[in-house]
Amino acid sequence: MCGRFTLSLDSAELQEAFASFHFPASIGPRYNISPSQPILAIPNDGKNQADFFTWGLIPGWAKAPASGLINARAETLAEKPSFRGSYRHKRCLILANGFYEWKAESGQNAKTPYFIHLKDHQPFAMAGLWDEWHSPEGSLIKSCAIITTLPNSLMTNLHARMPVILSPQDYATWLSPNEQHPTNLSHLLRAYPAEEMTAYPVSAQVNSPKNDRPELLAAL
């Protein structure tokens, strides 16, 4: 599962890091992004334009916008009704520069939050799925989910799942606006190399979505 992440960059920094894409001017740093909040994603609509989507996928065929699905298991994307249409037609990049997981420590009742990021401190793109839900009254909700996979050796000690982090050379394939058969994409949905990642414990203040400040990233 991936239930919290960070994108502590502004528009100019994102534009420098992801030069092939276009970004809104009003992006500010966020240190504790939580489900149901708006998150920055780049859909495969051929525009290469980042936009805000609600974190929690609502399939277009849903009768009502119930609580969205924040994660989608890579192994069953082609089978699950909630995901298989988006897997073929509506894929996206979800931008981040780190994420949190909680580890059960021996002798402690509460789990310890860890912050996980790339060793070079660069932002990255997680594989995602998106969809649009139209209400009977005509309103529109654009939503998305993060794809997860089995953990690498670093993440194994923290959690049984991890988000799929795509390599830059795979962005174009993932963002193709054309329908893709699952067999053309499944090789992308693998664990990112553990040797390029690091993790450290952080304050339990991150447990509350109300807390969103730089101090959350400080190592204990």
C-alpha cells in the first residue's frame, strides 16, 4: 500500500525536473499528501499537461462517487473491473519526491513512520490510473490511483507493497494515448532498484493529515 507521499517542489522546480511536461503555475510544496486530496498527475491524453486529480479512483461506470480506490495491485490490473479499463485506456504519472510507510517495531505498540526517497533526492513519477466520473447533474470528478507492486529488498522490512516508480525512459510508453494490451505494459510494473533508494524514521506527527510542513521530513 502507498497511503501518504510528498511533493515538496514548486512549479519551477518541477518544470526543471520534468522538462517534457507542462505544469500549472500555482503549485506549492506538500509534505503529507493524503487520500481524497488533490494530487498532481499527468494523464495520457496526449497533452503532456499536469493537472490535479482526486486521490482515490472512482470508475466512470460507478453509480455514485463513493470512497475512491487509492491503490491498484499491479498483478491484478487486467482482471479487476475497477481498473482494467483504465489500464488499457487511462494511465497517468503521479509525481512525488518521497513517500511514507509505517513499520512495526519490536516492543512498541505504535508503528514507526519512515520516509522513503531516492538517494539522489530527485523527484520521480509513480505509475497511476485515472478516470472521470460524471454526475447526473453534469459535474465532473477526475480521480486516480497509485499502482503498487511487490517490495524490493529495502521496502521488504517496512511493508509488503510499494508504489511502482517508473524510469524516465518508460514515461512515453506509459503515457501513450493509444489503447494498450496488458502484455505490453506488465514489464514496467516492477519494483524500483533498492540500491537507488533510502529510508529513515520520522516523527509520528505525520500520522495526522492535518500536519503538512517541512519538519515532517526530519530524520529522528
